[in-house]
Amino acid sequence: MSEKQVTERDIRLPQFRDANLEDLEFDGSGEVVRKDRFEKSMRKIQGMLHGVNGLSARSSWTCEQVVEAVEIVLKRGDSDQHLPR
């Protein structure tokens, strides 16, 4: 047996391992989620859309700009070419 003591961090789910309790909340279904999940998702989507609607890794962007880029890709009908699986 190991003499290492088990900590709270050892038993946390990986997605919450380094989160502070203040950074977590319950969603509508009662699941524990990160409060910053929307920001993280928007950043991920923005990263997938570089080159559309002026989005780039080197410039700032707005949520509206990302939404417009998604609309552009969907209207083109070529979303498979721009969004990785």
C-alpha cells in the first residue's frame, strides 16, 4: 500500500479536478457544470471558424461575429469543410 494520503483532488472528476467550488453551478438538469462553459464553447467554435467573417487567431472577436460566421458557413452549405469532426 502507498503511504500517499488521498486528497479531495484525487476523487474529483477530471473536468472538475482543478476547479474551485465558486466556479461551479448546477445546470437546468441538475448536473454540476463549470460556470465558464459558455465562454469555453464560444472560444472553441471561434477556433474552428478562422478565416470566416474576419475571424483569426491573431485578432479579437465578438460573440456576434462568431454567430455570424456560423450563419455564413451554414448558408454556404459547406459546413463539413470548415468544421472539424
